[in-house]
Amino acid sequence: MELTGYQIIILIMAVVAHTAGAVAYISKVKNDLVTRVAVLEAGHDIMTNDLREIKKDVKELLAWIHSNKRN
């Protein structure tokens, strides 16, 4: 089967279009994943800070309870 110049150009354009579409899709998926990871990291940092504050508050509460038992 012989291809004409027009058919070859159309095939090349189709390959380029499909490649561009695949690259755009992969880029979108990558960006979505990067966004999700950033959100999860931010949530983790917030929870870690909250847990540190809770730990500090519990220590202060225990210290207060122990100081009031002695009095």
C-alpha cells in the first residue's frame, strides 16, 4: 500500500495531535497529584502543630493539678 504525500502529512499530524493530548493529560494528572500532596503536607503540618499544643496544654494542666494537690 502506497501512501500519498497528503496521507503521510495527515498521519504525522494525527500522531502529533495524539502525542500532544497524551502529554497534556499526563501533565494534568501530575499537577493534580502535586496539589493533593501539597494539601496533605499542609494538613499534616497543621495536625502536628495542634498535637504539640495539646501536649503542652496537658503538661500545664498536669503541673497545675500536682501543684494544687500539695496545697
